[in-house]
Amino acid sequence: MTSMTVNGEAIHYRLDPETPLLFALRDASNLTGAKHGCYSGDCGSCTVIVDGRAALSCQLTIAAAEGADITTIEGLSADRAHPLQQAWAAEQVSQCGRCDPGFIMALAALMRATPNPTPEQLSSLPNICRCGATPRILKAIARAAQIAAPVNAADGVKPSAEPVDERLNSSRFSNGSST
């Protein structure tokens, strides 16, 4: 039996220890936010947060996740109040929705460590949006940084978020077409 914490709840899986975490989450826990994609770690649609870091759940066995603290999109915020979820909706990022949970989870982990990620950090994410929603994704990142920015106690004003480089046009981030 493999044990871990998923979205704040102790979970004990009675599955083959080599079962990918993605299948345990989706099939045994009915947490279907992490999506089936490539099964090779190339698309990022299965991204979850494991011990504070983004991880591809299709590549991580439940044995390797033993004792870990796992957060899925369902556990990121019960009422979708996370700044990335708010920004995703405000910027109308979703097109097909396949990549949304993975992107949000990868970005949540990144932005916890780096509130205003650089274009290089963003292009190094393992996530792919095949629909070409890159411009909206970049706007959502900037908006999320603004929402999450601490208020300056001296003047009560939030600092403006650094604009994200709109020219970022990685094939990892889009369908590869020119903008």
C-alpha cells in the first residue's frame, strides 16, 4: 500500500507501486483535472505539484511519490480564488481546455518561487498549448502576478506587474504558427 497526502487528505493506494501517479489520481481518487496527454512527459497536461514543485504525473510512479504532499488543480483553491485561476478566467485563456490544468499547476509552482517569471523561465516549462492561446496565457500570467502582488503598506498600492514579453513564441507554448 502506498501512502501520500493529496489535496490535504491522507491517501492510501492499493495499486501496483509502479502505477503512474496520473492513473492513481484519475482512476482511484476521481481527481480528473490532470489530463491524459502524451504519456511521455512532453506535453505537461498531467502536471501536479509534488512537495512544492511541478511534476509530470504521467512520469511519476506512486512508489516514487510515497510520503509526498501532492496538490492537484482540484486542491489548488476550493473556490477558484487562486490568482492564476482568476486571471485565466479574466483573460479568457481557455480554448479547448486540455492544457489549462497542467499550465495552471506548473505556473502556480513557478510563481510561488518567482512571482514575475522571465520569458526564459516560461519557455522552459514542459507545457504545450496546441491551440495557440499563448498571447492570452501570457496576459493571464501578468494579471496573476498583479493579483498576487503584496500591497505596499506605506501607500496601500500594489506594484504593477512586469509586463510579460509578448514576443515569446515558443513551439512549446503554442501550435507553432506565427502570431
